Amino acid sequence: MNITITKSPLCLCIILFSSFDAQADWPQASGPDYNYVVPGQAAKSFSGARGTNIRWRVRLPNTGQGTPVVYGNRIFVQCHEPITTDTEMSSLTIGLCFDTETGKELWRRKLPAARTTDLSSLFSDNTAASAIVTKDVVAFVNVGGRISVFDHEGNQQWTYEWVPFGRHHSRQHEPFVLENQIIIVKTIKDGLPISATTKGGSHPLGRSKQFWTHLHAFDLKTGKINWIAETGTGCHAASTFGYSKLNKPVIMTGRGGGHQPPEEPFGISRVNARDGSTDWDSGIQGYPSAQNVTFNKNGVYGFVGQNHIMLDPANGLELKRVSLTTNVRITSGYPNYESLDGQQFQPAKKAITYQTNIVVGNYHYFLSHKAGFIGRIHLNTDAVEYLQVPLQVVRSTHNKEIKILHQKTLPNDMKNADGFLATQDKRNAGSGWGHVSAASPTVVGQYMYIPTMVGTVYVLKWNSEKLDAGSLVSISDLGPAGKTWTLSSLAHSQGQLYARTLRELICIESE
């Protein structure tokens, strides 16, 4: 571990638990209220392929995955370093600042880190953690082992460095702000060898607690660690912040999933957000962890096997378990939809495409692991519904021709804006459903935006009485089919949507 602090006349404001400064439109991946949900209005349909409702678009220096974050007239995003030839691996990332009105780049800073990783991985790379921004600072996290904090003019305030444990990144945990702290996930143990960052180098070290990853709270002014969570957080888990019924600030976190992560017990924990202590641990057999640990004051919600579970948020006890496959409603046959009740859904191996679940109102939405089916469960009635959608709409950039693809998507070319391949794994060119650490949906007002890896964005009216043909508002896109790749959620600010792909940062105009 290494902390470097650069002195400046910066005066850091204190961010209250209840809200961000009014100008912090999208200050972190999960938005101002930590749940990917905001009021307001944004475009109901758009096409990056044809330039429809696109206000501006700018080339990015290379591939990247984190969600753009917005404060006032500035937008911040992280990319991998520029490359001059086809490239599979890298450790250096770049933090960038743009003007929200014009898309003009204002500054960029290098963010070196210890771990080298494969670019554009469908399971994450070093850019997977989104930045966080407050009134005074922006913090970039290279998950290869570095936090770098700058003021809004790009003057460095402090850095913190470490050597991560294991090949798998904590891609699912998005950094967020609590008071004047940034919450990230990292290993506690210092002084690990670089070999520990690889799969082969980490296995001989074993599974003891010293190698577990935990939530860490860093003071944004000094870089000091204020607390480390007592319970571990698995590398697949997406922790979330909110309030208990007694208005206590809490974090829900999880453990479990593939590749035998060492943190135990598999299941969900509630962490006291003020000091990192554990309120409760709930062991859940078979809990996969690769999901957002969603909750509200009535329950903690998740997916285990082919079931939806609800825990008591006060003590972690399981309240109910509902089948996602039996006696469900299925709407299929786009564009001439037909809805059938009392159906048996034939699922894939798992329940959901990872990280695609979101709780909004009385509903828990998710992309099924079975490609093409958007699902939701009513949290009060337990009714389960599925809407089948095309995997991709291919819009010609030369004429008005449109092709609807239901079974397979066009493979991505995986090239950056300079025309170089920025990838290693052939699976990165897939559809973005199923076995992929996907982007989380975003809700603006009555509309939900669900992006997939091929640049398709499903726009739904989330509060429709039935999940059917009337729920699907549009099938939009972020760019030409086969040349557009993204693992980033959409951000919202002042009526505009912001998205990023392997090649571009895009501002989608309000209607």
C-alpha cells in the first residue's frame, strides 16, 4: 500500500447521507439516490447508428467500461491507455474530463496500476469501476490497484496504491460516496507479490481471510482508511447503499458465485455504513452473488437457482421464496405479441444475466439468463412475467433498411476508435445476455433503459400494469450493429442521457 498526497488549497465539502449537492446530477454509477432511479424525463427512443436524438458524440482514446458520471457542466469517464496496434492486455488507464454541453475534452490524467488485465472482457477490465464526483473532487478507481483523486481542474490531490489478489476483479461493486468517503472493495493484506494478481499465482496462497476482499471507506480529503467492513464481500457482488426502517444508513453486500471465491459464508450481509460493523450475516446455500444486492425498507431481494427470494431487512431471515419458472405470464411473438398466463418458463442454467436486476416501485426487473426474455416479479403479489424481445435491431446507416435479429446478434468487431482490436476473449463479441457481467438498468421517470453489450438499449414503461407489448416503448441503439460494444449503464443529467461504448462517449438529446 502506498499513499501520496498533493497539497492544494482545496476545501472539501461534506456530503450528507441524505443527498448530494443539487448540481451533482449523476455523481456515481448508481445515480444520486444510489439505486439507478431518478425522476425526470429523457429520450424515449434514439439511434446512434443513424444519429437520431444524438446531441453530440466524441471519440474515446480506447476501450472502457465504467458509467459516465456528471457534475454540473462536467462529465468524467475512464478508458484504457491509447494503443497503436491490436492489443489484448494492459494495466494503465486514463481518467478523462469532458464538457457536457459540447463534448470537448478538457483534460486527461494517467492512472497506472499493478495488475495487467485483458481488455474489454465481458467479465470486467481495469476500467470497470466508475468514477465518483462531488462538489470539489473526482475520484477514479483503476481496479488493477489504484485510487486517484483530482479537483475538477485535474490537479491531483492524493493517490492510493495496492496489489490486488486474484485474476477476477471486483467489477460488480461500483464505488460510491458516503459523507466525505469513497467506498470501494479491495483485499486487506498489503505487500502482495505481483504474481498474486494472476489466477495461477493466487491459488497457492489459499483461501484464508487475509486474502478476502472487503468494503473499505477512504476519506476523500486525506486518503486515510476510515473503516474496513468486518464481513467479506465477494468479487462478484454488487453492494448497495440505503436506509433501514429506522433510517439507519446500511450497505447490503454478498458473497458467492463461480470460480470458488474465498469469502464465506455464501449469502448476504447487512453492514453498518458508519463504521463497517456487521448487523447480520445470512448464509444462503447456492447464492450466486453476481447480482445487485437490491433492497428497500420492506425486504432484501435476490435470485437463487430458479427462485426469487426475500429476506427480512432487519435480521436477514428468509421471508419467502417464489419460483421464476412455474405459473408465469409470457408475452412473445414480436412485433405481433401474444400473452399467455399460467405458463412454464423454460430457463437457461441460471436465473438472470448478471447485474441486470433493479428494484423500482413494486417491481424487481431483470434480464433472464435465457437470451431475449426481460423478466419482472411483483414484490407484493409475487406474479412473475416475461417479455420476449429481439436481440438486436440492425439499422442501416445508408438507407432506411431495418433487420430484426431474434436468435443471434452480429458479432462485434471489438475495434476502438482508431481501428485497433482491443480484446482477447472471443466471447466478448457475443450478445450480452447470459454469462456476462452486464450493465445495470437505469430508470428516469416512467422509463427504464436496459443496455446490452451489442449497444442495444431496450426502453420500457416500467410501471405498466402488465409486462407486455404496451411496456416496450422502443428498441434503441448506441451505434451501428457489429461496431458498437458497451458494458456501461446510462447516466442522466438535465434531461440528457450519457452513454459510452468501446469507441465513443455519447450525449443523447432530450425530446
